[in-house]
Amino acid sequence: MEALSNQLFTWVTFAYMASAIAYLCMSVFKVQWPGRLGSWVAWVALGGHTLAIVLRWVGSYEKGYGHAPFSNLFESLVFFGWALCLVYLIIELRTGFKKAGVFAMPLVFAAMLYALGQDSAIKPLVPALKSNWLIAHVITCFLGYAGFGISAALSLLYLFGGGELSKPRTRAVLDNLIYQSVVVGFLLLSAGIITGAIWADVAWGRYWGWDPKEVWSLITWLVYAAMLHMRFFKGWQGKTMAIFSLVGFGCVLFTYFGVNFWLSGLHAYVD
């Protein structure tokens, strides 16, 4: 199962690349059919991606480890890519707005391509990770990260799209999608921090320990809380919201990667 899942992850990665290219062709050549193709390829890739995650989970039980595939850098990147694709496609399905795929699908592809360079072996969990709270914590956090990631992709489209994207009605739609994506990400990150605190109490006997990942998760939460506060009370929108969204996603990336590579702590991935 492990070998098959890894092969599927490779195929899925290049399917995401094909989808990203199709969306780019739609934007460059101003024709719609590449966008429809990109969307179809992304849905098929997401199905294969889901199957690969399930097979990896089964493979963990075959090895006698029996844990969800969320325990190391490879698995977290794989799930991050899956979550990004899922959130983007749900937004596209709801709105019919395919232009954001120009930025969203390369982000999915980048996450998966980076994952392929990591150690993909299924390994046993360290004792502190052996908890059902692992699943709740990781799923909520990474779906939240995905919401912020798609918000950042929409923000790039808002700032640099040009052409017909500069029309007031289109910009209003983009602004609303940026806001909605941030709201979803914020609620899920909040749930992730809460489940993480409960898990920390179970594993280490305390809810909060000022670990670098905890600190940066709080910083990220505060940045987006400030963004939503200014939207609600000061009416922030448009370019200001788009820039703030990109700043927030920068905090997300540092929380995810920077803490792991440059700061030591309980949350660092060890491969």
C-alpha cells in the first residue's frame, strides 16, 4: 500500500501541474476551454490524492503502526496540498469563478512537489503523538491554512489580475471571496488552536507552553483577527484587504516552515 500510495502522489503532483498550466492558458489566451479542462483535471487529481492518503493510512496499519498520515513533513505537505485543492474547488464550484486557479493551482502543485523531495517512509509515532486529538488538530489547522492560502491566491489575482478583472463588479466579487476565505480559515485555525491545547494537556500536562509553533500560531491568529476586526469596524476592503491577506499568509508560511527549520521546539518535524 505504501509504494502504491507514493506512486499515486507522484502522478497527482504532475496532474496538478497540468491543471495549473491549463488555468494559465485560459488566462493568457483569453479562452474558456482550458479553464474547464484545468478544473476537470483538478477534480480527478483530488480524487486520486484522496485515494493515496487513504492507502497510506491503510499502509500504516499493515506495518503495525496504525496511525493517521499526518505525522511528519511529507504527510503534512501532502495533506496541505489536498486541503488547498479542496478549498479552491469548492469556491470555484460555488461561484463558477475559474480565474483564481491561475494562482491557486500552482500553490497546490508547489506543496506536492516539495513533498516529493521529503522522506516518504511510514514511521511509528513518538508517544506524544499517539492521540486521537492528532487528527482533529491537524485537519482543522491545515484546512484553516488552506483557507488562508486560497485567500492569498485571490489577493494576488486582485492586485495583479488586470484586464477585465479591473471591472468594479469583478473586483467586488474578488474582495468578497478574499473575506469569506479568511473567515473560514480563521474559524478553522481557532478550532485547531483549541484542539491543540487540549492535546497538549493530554500529552504534556499543560494547555499552553509558549513553544515556538504555539507562539507563531497565536501571532497568525492575531493578524487575521485584526484583519477581520478592521473589515467589520473600519470597512476595510479592496487593495488593503488583499495586502493584509498576503501578510497573513506570510505568517502562516513561517508558522509552518520557519518554525520547523529555524526554531527548535516540540512541534518540529523530524524525518
